[in-house]
Amino acid sequence: MNWLRNNLFNSPLNSLLTLASLGLLWLLLPPLVGWALVDADFHGSSRADCGSGGACWVFVINRLDQFLYGLYPLEQRWRVNCVLLAPLLFIVLARSRRAGRIRNWAAAIGLFIVVATWLLHGGWGLPVVETTRWGGLMLTLVVAAVGMACSLPLGILLALGRQSELPVVRAVCVAFIEFWRGVPLITVLFMASVMLPLFLPEGVSFDKLLRALIGVTLFESAYMAEVVRGGLQAIPRGQYEAAAAIGLGYWRRMGLVVLPQALRLVIPGIVNTFIALFKDTTLVLIIGLFDLLGMVQAAIADPAWLGYSVEGYVFAAAVFWLFCFGMSRYSQALEARLDQTTHERN
Amino acid sequence: MRHQFLLGLFLNLALFLNLALAANGAHAGATLDAVRAKGFVQCGVNQGLPGFSNADNKGVWRGLDVDVCRAVAAALFGDAAKVKYTPLSAKERLTALQSGEIDMLSRNTTWTLTRDAALGLNFAGVVYYDGQGFLVRKGMVKSARELDGAAVCVHTGTTSELNMADYFRKHDMKYTPVVFEKADEALHAYAAGRCDVVTTDRSQLYAQRIKLKDPEQHVVLGDVISKEPLAPVVRHGDDEWFDIVKWSLFAMINAEEMNISSDNVDTIKAKTEDPGVRRLLGLEGDKGKDLGLDNDWAYRIIKQVGNYSEIFERNLGSGSPLKMERGINALWNQGGILYAPPVR
Amino acid sequence: MQLAVVASLLVAVTWIAGNTAANLESRGIASGFGFLSSESGFGIIQSLIAYDESSSYGRAFVVALLNTLVVSAIGILLATGVGFVIGIARLSSNWLVARLAGGYVEVFRNIPLLLQLFFWYFAVLRNLPSPRQSISVMDSVFLNIRGLYLPRPVAGEGIGWVWLALLIAMASAGVWWRLARRHQDATGERRAVFWPCLAMLAGLPALVLVLGGAPLHFEFAELRGFNFVGGIVLIPELAALVLALSAYTAAFVAEIVRAGILSVDRGQTEAARALGLRRGLSLRLVIIPQAMRVIIPPLTSQYLNLVKNSSLAAAIAYPELVSVFAGTVLNQTGQAIEVIALTMGVYLVLSLSISALMNWYNQHSMLRGRG
């Protein structure tokens, strides 16, 4: 009672606001719950099973396979599943004692990329699955994972370049960063899909997915560079000078002294860039790759299931939301923990 | 220390680039050599247009345009399956070909002067004589001339967008263009009522109509507002390759004219006396050799892919859900305009 | 070292340029910007300036650019408004309001913009009725799947006087605002500013309009043939884009506003309250001006993002730069390199100029803050 009075009705204005909010909820929630759960259909195999007026989840459940794997051949899907298990290995690695070493991490990620590429694409004993058959959530994760793994190191290099004392290196890095940050991702993807082939010698051609990956990586690395730069600037000059004083060369100075501190500071920023990247992966559908959203778009165009676009979009939104919200919670928790440790040190 | 390291890195990079640069000059031009060397034809096709090129649920590509790719592979490699498909949007198709990403484009592409001349392309015979038309709700209008003031859905990257503008201008009618990135989006905008009419090549309209919820409620108007000769395309710079693609198509048309089909080609080959047939099947003369192939080239196309009538009926006609008539795509001696130069 | 960088850059650039030139050459592809002056031959659904099929590609480019600017401007205004409200609401002492605002932020910023765009366009706006079943308000405003039709004001003779009246009203409102301000500086008393100014701005032109015999009438949209004809039409593509862009960006703006307000020392609030300022006033006069300094830089990058994100219109049928120029024009002319370079160039210029403008404003407000 007391809580209600203090938090909801402590002034006339607040009481009014509370009532208005309650009204809003009353307008929104009951129909929403009714549509999504109470009146919804979950079982069946065709649109005939959706007659109760609520959401037709039958559609989503029937298409779930495609939403997750795209057109990846049915009998080969274990390969995708294997790759999806990999994050577990990383958690094990993170808990082991060797986690602190950047070198170990780099090696693990490098190994993972090689194995995952082999598993997903095939060759060396496995049947080849063309990238045109990749799709759904799996493709979304591939684009996001590759984008993350490649844009971070590239971003770090660019940030270092932007801080370099060498004017040419600095100018090149600044121009590179500002260019990618100034143009929309969609034009970058158009460029990658339409123009890249013109830049290469005849006969050399990249897979469409690979081109999208290059586009996404270059684009996000510019944003990553700005995040890392923030961290580099926050490191007191004394650290740079001390590292130089004990006679370390440039790369060791950066790698051993400055970067570990700077990256720690900007982990939340990095995770935020990852979230942005994850959301940006949906743009690949515009150049004709079928990511999760692309698969949903294709499925709602199926004449057998016409009229269930809301269900499709809500499902895709829920999946993206879970990933992004999870990452943002993680970043907030990290931020809080980092704040705490820095305070302790002070 | 770091300078040396970086210097080394950059020098390596420069070296690599220079090597690549040098390699660049070596194999410019000869598409045919490159195709032979890799052992398959990289063929650009539509991402999904029933009847012309469409991947079925097992991922196997089917359609009229796809069969043209297969015919080229059959002629060149003796195996119609030696094709890799690159699904392309209307927007990407021409650059994909220009840049060498694909060896040939067989994706319901209209032969126009600009494309032929300014874009560095060659059109290798006509696969299908199409024309632009309109799809409307049943009972709305009888002729395209009544479409004054209509909202028209169309997809970008096509000649349809321009033809439509020309048509409405010519007849002094107003219209609202609603331009989508993909053909499917344009169709669904129409289905939802965003537009009164959707326009594109008539063959596509028939194919798209069956994608609608209730196809019977929609009709393709009789008006044909443009000429759309759909043709396989190759890029400039390799005339031998151009010839092979062109004559692979002509072989199928000639085969229909001579009543040779995949079913009877073996019997005919065994006992024919007709000099024209004998030339086509490589029993007389060195027509295949002239193309840079062996003399069995046309036999293999007919045996593995079929004659024009077979591929038409299987993909667009009676053997398909589209149930399209041959119309002007019948042979020249059967009331149509399909006509292939003689194998002589 | 620097030499190496320059050298490798040069090598890379010449390599790419060489390849491109060789590719263009060997395939006989025409190049250059000459195509901009040739006739476009296609129509555009929404155009702020006179445009038809006989206009040039260059003009189509301008039309598309203006459409980009329109959607960006509306989006920025809406996103800022909604974002500030939500951001302040998140800090409300009212538990329920704060939670609702928090929910809004978490939902909208964690779902890809493209998905939201599709949702608004394909799922929500597609359910509007057909033209014949339009929702109409007093037979002058019509809403259907083809758009929102508003009456178009048509100026008659003597409209110049109304414009003049508006100018006078603006000038006098400005004077009033200054006087009130000076009065407050001198005596500490606040005079009403908002309502008198609004009265002047709206009242004076209206008065002249009535006195002048109403030299203004409205052209109403009417159903003729398939569609409504006349009036002003807001196409659903624009509506979907504006809705998606502003709802999405507002979530980020709200977080920025919240962080900005939190960055202002609590003592400032307490001091303002001690001076006897009411909550609303202390927020408006004390907190927000100080918070603005923290808010402006990230807000700038949100505005930039919004402008760049407007390019997603290519996925629905709104005719902006990417969709018309990098879409239709590219397809019709085949000049991929020129078209994409021009498109990217426009965005670069837009981005750089918005950030320059914001930097200038930032420095401006910094100095004043310190003075």
C-alpha cells in the first residue's frame, strides 16, 4: 500500500500518469495475450488448422526448419548443429586457466573458423553444400560471427593507425574510418555485390556470401575502430611513456601494456557494436541472401500460407530480440563489474 | 623493429598484388578456355521464376532458361549436369556477366540495343518471344487502355519499368508507379491492393498468377505493349564461346523442326538418310569441329536436354502448372516466329 | 615505413583502377557521367519538384535526394520528440511510467530496423482498406492502402497579404520573446511567452485571411476511376519508413537523454528546487540545458544513423536515393561505378556536414555554458 502511494500516486500529476498508463496497458495487453496465446493455434499442418482467430503459430512451427537452416540439405544438418555447439567449447576455454592469454584465444578462434568453414561448406570428404543453400538463422549467425571475429582485430589496427605518429598512416586510417562511417551499409553491400567483380581481374570471383562478409566486416571495423580509440584515449599518457621507458618496441608496448587496459575499458562499447552488427546482418537479404528475416519474407509469400505475415515477423523479431537483449544485458553486467574493479583499485 | 616488421608486411603485400597484376594480363579474354579449364559452365539464372528457372525443394534447378545452360554444358562437356548456377537479381545480372563472375546469363533477359551495344554484351539468339502485359483483377477492365489513373506495381531493373512509362505517356494516361526491388514484392503489393495492376513480361505474369491465393480471380490482359525477345547473353571478347551458346540453342530449335526428340534421336541417328538431319547429328560434315566441339555436340543436347518443344512443354506448357500456349513461340512453319538458322 | 604505406596504397589503387579500366575496356562498357543529362523515361511516385518521364536522370537524382531529405527531416523531428519524452519518462518517479518507458526502449532498440520496417509496411499498413472502402473524415481526409489523402490548400488572389501577416507575426513574436527575456533578467519575473507568441503566429494570418475574403480554398481528393485524385497524398511507403525510423531511433535518443540527465549533478536539481522552481520548470530551465552538452555528441551520431538508415527504403517502395538512383537508374543505364560512387558521395557529404554543424553547435553551447 505504502509502496503504491510512494511510487504511483505521490502527486496529482503522477496519479494521472499512472491511470493513463494503466489505461494504455488495458488497451494493449488483453488483445495481445489473447491473440498470441489464448486464441492461437499451435497444432496442425496447414492453414486449415488455423481457424480460431488468433495467431497462427502452426505456420511458424511448420516452417521452423527453414527458418533455422534455410535450404541446407536435410541429411547434412548435423554439421550445422556441430558448429553451433562450438560456443560451449569457448566457455570451457574461458573457464580454464589459460584463458588470459590473447594468443590462446586467437588460436582457438582461428582453429574454430577453419573447422567451421570445413564443416559448413564441405570438401575433404564431406559433400559440398553451396552457400546459395545456406539460410535462415544459421546464415544470420555465420554473418554475425565472421563479422565480429574479423572486425575486432581490423578495428584495433585502424584505431592504432589513427593514433600513430606517422602522418601518412594516420591520414589513411582516418580517411578509411570516416568513409565507412559516412555511407549506409546497404550501399556498401550493393557495392560488394554489384561492383566488386569489376575491380578484380577477370576470372577471379568471390562467392556472394563472401562478398557480403567482406562488406559487413569493413563497415563494422570502422565503427569498432572508433570504440577502441575511445579506450586508447582513456589510457593515461604515463602508461605509454612507462612502456617506452622500459625499452619495449611499438607492438609490444601496445600489445602488452596499452591494449589490454584500453580494451578492458571499452568492452561494453565493443559489445554494443556487436549488437549493432547482429541487427545489421538482416540487410544481406537486400542483396539476395536468405538470412532469418529473408527466409521469413520468403515463407510469408508462399501462397499456401498467405496472410500470416504478422506471425512470421513476430517470430523473427522475438529471435533477434532474444540475441540482442541477451548481449546488451551481458554488456551491462560487464560494465557494472568493471566499474566495481576499477573502484576497488582506487 | 616494428618498422622492419611492417615494411616486410607491406612489401609482401605489394609483391602479392604485383603478382596478381601480372597474372591479370595472362588470361584476359578467352572465356571458352577458362570454362574448359574449370570443367563446368557458370550460368546466371533467375532467383525464382517458375517455368524459367526455379530451384525445387531438393535444390535442383529447373526451367526453360536452365535448360539452355544445360544444353551448352551438354554440347561442350558431354554432360548436361556440368553447370553451376548463380541465382541473380535483375539488378545484379548484367554486372555479374560483365565482370566475369558468370560465363553466360540465361535469365529472361530482354535483348535491347543499349544492352547489346553500350554494355558490352552479346545476345545469343532468342529463347522466348515475350511481350509486356498487365495482370488485373477479373472484371476490372477489359483492355489496358482503360487503365487511366491506375496504380501500377512493377519491379526495378527491368525493361518493364520503361515500357510502362512509354505506354502510359503515348496514350496520354496518368498512372502511379510503385517500384519494388523484387518481382515477388511487386506481386504481393498488388495482391494486397496497393496497386490496381501489376506489369511485367506476360510469361512472368502467367507464372506469377499461380502464386496468388486465388489465381482464378486474376486475368492477364490481352494487350501486349512491348517486344521482349528473351535471350541468353554472353559478354564481348570471346566469339567462339558466343557461337557455342548461340548454336546450342539453335540446335534445339532445329531439332524440333526436324522432329528429332530425346526419345527418337537414337533411332533416327541409326537410320536417317536426310542430309539436314545427318549434318545436325554429326553424321555428315564437320559442323561440330567448326564450332570447336566434336561432331556429336547436337546429338548430346537432344539426347540429354531435348528439343525446343520438349523443353517448352515440360517447363511452360502442358507438362507444367503454367499451361502456357506456344503462341508466337511456335515454329515459323507452324504459325509462330521461332526460326533458327540452318546447320549447313 | 610511411613510404611503404604510400607505395602499397598506390599499388593497390592502381591495381584496382587497372583492373576496372581493363574490364570496362575489354567489355566495351561505356563510362562517364554523360548519362545524367539523358532522358530518364521512368516515373517516380513522389516528387517535390516538377518531374516526369521526359526529365533527365540528373533530375531524377535530385528528386530522389529530396525524398531522402524529407524522410530524414520528418524522422529526426519525430525521433527527437518521442525520444525526449521517453527518456524523461524513464527517470520518472512514477514506477509504472518508468517501467513502460524502459520496456519501449528495450523492445525497439533490440529488433533490427529492417524487420520493424517490414512489420509496419507489410503487416500493419497492408491491412488498410482499399480505395473504395476508404476511411474518411468529413469527406475531406481519406485513408486507404494507397495512402493518406489530405486537402491541398490552393492560393487565390491576395494570398501575399497573408504571408506578409505571417512575417509580421513572426517578427513581433520575436520581439515579445526578447522583451520577456530582458524583463526576466531585470526583475526575475517570468512573463508568459508561449501562448502570446502562438496567438500572434496563428491569429494574425488567420485574421488577414478572413478580412481578405479568404483567398485560399482547398482542393479535396476525390475518388475517380481507380484512385483518389487531387489533394496531397502521403504514400504508405513514406509513412512506414517514418514510423520505423522514428520509433527505432527514439529508443536510442531516449537512452542518450536519460544518460545526459543523469550526468547532471543531483545538487543542481536540489538547488533549483530550493529556489522554488517547480519540477517541470527546473527540468526545462536548469537540468536539460546542462544535460544538452552531454547529449549533443551522441545525438548527432543518432541523426547521422537515421539519415543513413533511410536508405533501407530500397526494401519497400519509397523512392529515395538508393531506391531510385542506385536502383532504377543503375539498372537502366548500367553505369554501376558512376551511380554507386555518386550515391556514396552524397551520403558522405550529408554525414560530414551534419557532424560539422553539430560540432559547431556543440562548441557554441560549450562556450555559453562556461560564460
